[in-house]
Amino acid sequence: MSFTNCKIISKQTLPSDYFACFADRGDAGHPVSSSTLREFARCPSRWRGGYVAPESEAKAWGSLLDCLALTPEQFDARYAAQPKTYKNEKGETKPWNNNANACRSWNAEQVGREIVRAKDQRNAESAIRRMVEDELIAAWIKSCDCQVWGAGQWQDDKSGLTIPVKCLIDFVPRADTEFCKCLGDLKTTRTAGVMAWQRDCYRMGYHFQAAFNTDLYVAATGEDRNTWCWILSESYEPWEPGKRMLSQDFITLGREAYTRAIENYCACLKANRWPGYDDNDEAVQSWTLVAPEPWMTGAELFAPRFDFDGAADLPEADNPDIML
């Protein structure tokens, strides 16, 4: 089992090109990425049913920062910067108000582009300036090709299937730079604190992504890339940045995880069966037992105390009919 017939499709890739798909989920022609496999692994049935993570401010912020930091030349094609003011029917200049007729008309004209508030654009630009104040981050960004699209096939021995695979890598340092053995990604985060983000890396499957994308890229190019790095940007002022490098142990863990996921994916394709949450070894006649975890049985040890030995010391009421 391995990546085969891989190649680099493009650099500075438009998201609309990369995410275009002409095969439905559950079809062997549906291209598989690390994000596909991570969602599949969480619940195959939910993924097969069409699950897409809901839109959120955090998701929109990450996409905006990616565009301005990695492919700023695409901004005008992908985004419409919302004006600060508009003119009403009387010709008066007013602060932008999406309920006003002129503002509604402008919004309706932005077909195919995402509307971004002027404040959000300014904040994203501030976050990027904050990042490149770090000399190492600035040097890293200058050394990289961005949004590099790789594609190929995965040949699965257990199922006998060969399926299409793809990846989109934020940062690919060029071969003539000091970072030539690295690949990397830009992540927005609530906290870039070392211990907290390390746990987020595992919980969100970023090590899975790193191993999958590295192996596909190496299969496409034959280059010696063995290090994965992240540039982090906290998603609130003062937009504190961070720099992280994935350990080889973590890469190995990610490789084991994506290999297991893609084998299971191919098994589901071949059998056309997609397990749900309750298809697990602990389920009894398809009912999953909900039982207390060990820490729950001891939770009362940390609860407030209510054994008031000093009750006799309470002050007496002046009026005996009033209960304290």
C-alpha cells in the first residue's frame, strides 16, 4: 500500500479549483484528502451522509487570513471588501448599514465573492504584520511557494482498490532555501500556548494532516522532505504568533493514523457499508452503553463541603418567629 502516480498540479492554487469534485461521496472516484479521512474516521456514516463542518466566525477568519497571507493576489477575485459608508436616497453619506436599500443592493451584486467587513480585513492585515515582525517567520514566508496542490493515487493492498488522493499544502519552501527539507501550514488558533496547542494538534488531527501531506508530496516530487512546521496566529489582538515543528514521533503517529483510516475507507468502499457511532465493540444489540468514567465516581471529593459542625454558633434571632 502506497502513494502512486503522484504529481504537483499547481502553485498559488484557487480553492475553487482544488475543492471542485466530480464524484459523489461513496464513489471510488471521489478524491481523498487528509481532511476527508479525518472526518471519515470520526464517523463514516456521517461523512457518507454529506457532513460538512458548519460555518463559523473562526472558519471564516482562517480562510480570510489564508488568502491575505498566502495568496493576496486572489483577494479581489474571492472577496468583496465592504465599504465603510454608503449614500442614501438623499445623497447623504451614512455609516454602512446592511438594512439600508443601497447596502442591500451592493451586497446582492457581489455574486461569487465573499463579503468581508472592513474591520475584519484590517484585523487580518494586522495579524499578518504581527507575524512578519518575527524575522524567522518573515524569512520562512519569503522562501515558500504557497497553496501547492498535489494529487495522485493510493494503492491499497488489503482491498485491492486504487483510489484518487490529493493535498493542498500552505507552505513549500523552495529547494535553494535554508528550509528546503520542510513543508508547513498556517493555523489560526485561540491559543498558541505550547502545551495547549500540542494537545490541539492531536485532538484536531494536525499530525495526521502533516504525515499524509508530506508522504504525498514526497511521492510526487522525490524530494527529501522530513520536517513539518506550523506558523500559528492567535485569532484576537495582539495576534500573537507562534512557531512549531512536529517531532518525528508525532509524524510516525500521524502516519499510522492516516494509514489505518485510508485502509478502513477502502474497506467501506468495497463493501459499501459505512459504520455509524454505535457500530462499536462495546455496543449491546446496537445500543452503546453510557457508563461513568473513573474520574466521575470521585467527583464528589472536589465538591464544596456541607458538614457544618458550627451550626450551634449561629446568632439568635431577636424575634423568635423569624427563622434564620
